[in-house]
Amino acid sequence: MKHLLGLENLSKEEILSFVEEGEKYREWLDGEYAETRKPLSYLKGKRICLLFYEPSTRTRHSFEIAGRLLGAEVSSFSLAVSSVQKGESFKDTLLTLESIGFDLFVIRHSCSGACLYASNVLQKASVVNAGDGMHEHPTQTLLDLLTIYRAKKTIEGLKMAIVGDILHSRVARSAIFALGKFGWELHICAPPTLLPKDIEKLNVKIFHRLEEAIKDVDIIYMLRIQRERQNEQFFPSIEEYTHLYGLTHQHLSLAPGAMVMHPGPVNRGVEMEGKVVDGEGSFILEQVRNGVAIRMAILHSILGEAR
Ligand code: NCD
């Protein structure tokens, strides 16, 4: 695979192989690496550029650590002090950085399709999508699958509720594309204004009441309200949204033993009560840990020789 642009067109086997490789890296991180603190050298001599046009904490730092742990050189592009501020286009920025000698670009951009565009502009370098507008965030879904696989010992036929701003969420789209391939029952829960048109064609069940959506599911997956992508008002107030869609610890009795997940960043007290974020059923920090492992698997599979 030269690029990882999304999960829509990946096969079940390709997705599974990332999860299995991610599991091996997670074991390495917890075992040999935790003891020796010695990085690997599979990507020695390779150069990775983190090209982020939008803010990020988890995704950016876990790609950085993942690349370094594989022995690659990793540089971070800083939008605020780059020539983009002098008017340089996305295309010219890509061609310039490729000429400097990067082998792979990890790209986050506010435009849906920016990663596909970059893969067409670049002559040799690879592209990994770290979130493009409202389109896809494939590495997030892969790390979520690894988290679920480790907890449930399977990623087949589970039942999950995805709750929140589905309309603007690239995380929801990647999840819906991927989980459908594994025969999941997907409950999508949001106010009608925060659902994409024709979403029911994606083989999901639509709910407008949180209590009904989460009843007896294996996983409750909460999403942040993407205020940065909302140029109009989609609901009367944040307080009303929280009242109707915010997850509280009382809700958890409707789905006993369910995993509670969130891609982060969480707006505590908006989509989720702090007590639930920090609670026993919460896998939020486990998702973050698995982010390093899955990104090692992805970078290795694109840039590395056979192990
Ligand atoms: C997500 C994103 O950027 O799409 N964050 C992440 O990568 N973990 C979700 C979000 O910003 O709400």
C-alpha cells in the first residue's frame, strides 16, 4: 500500500492486518520497549513530515513518537510560522517539502479530499490521512478497532452506538465505512440537524433519543460537537444539547459492561460527564495508547521493507 487515504475502499483483510500488526507493536511497547527504552531501526534513513493544517494533540504526537520508535526522522510543519502565511498554496507547499526530501506526509487538513489531492500532486512520497475535513480519519478508526479487539477479543458482529455531531465527523464516517465490513449493528444517534443526508443508506439505524440508542450495546462511542465546522446554528443551545445527548453515569446501567469510547478531545460536561470520562468503563486513554502502536504498524507497512 502506498497511501492510506481512507477505510472506505480497504478490504476487511487489509483492515484486520493493520489491527494485528498494531497488536504486535502494543505488545512490544508494553514489553521489550518498556524495559530497554531502545527504539527499532526498521525505518532508518526514512523521513516523515507531519503536515497539520488543523490543531491536534493525540494524532500528531503519536505519529511523531511512532515514527521515531521505528528509527525514522520526523519533522513537524508549523502552519503559523510557515510560508503558507505568505500566501504559498497547498500544492506548492507539498512540492517544496517533497523536494527537501520527505518520503511520507502525514496530513491533516480542513478540506475534505485534501489527502487524495496531495497523493495526486506528490511525485513519489506517500500520504497518510490524519483527518481531512468531514471526510475520513482512518487511523482513528484503526486504533479504535485495536482497542476493541484487545478488550473483546473479537472485532466481528458487535453492537455500537455513535452519539453526537455525526454530520461534521470524519471519525464517524471512517467508523461507519469500516465497521460495516465486520457485520456490526451500528446505532447512530444525533439531533436530526446533525445527521448527514441519506445516512440510512449506509446500513445504520438512526436514533434521536440517547437512551434508546445505547440500550444493550457493546460500545458507546461519544463525539465532540465540531464547533469549528459549524457556520450556522444546529441546535438551540449547548445546555439543551447536553441535557438530551450528554452521557451521564446513570445512562451506563442501560448498557451494562459497555466500553465507553471517545476520539478526544473531550469537552467535559458537554457530550460526557467528567465522572464517565474518568470512570471504570472508559477506554479513552487506552485509545490514546493504542494510537502509538497502530501508527507504528501503518508507517511500517507503508515505508518499511518486509519485517
Ligand atoms: C478527532 C478529529 O480531529 O477528527 N480528534 C482526533 O483526532 N482524536 C475528533 C475531534 O476533533 O473531535
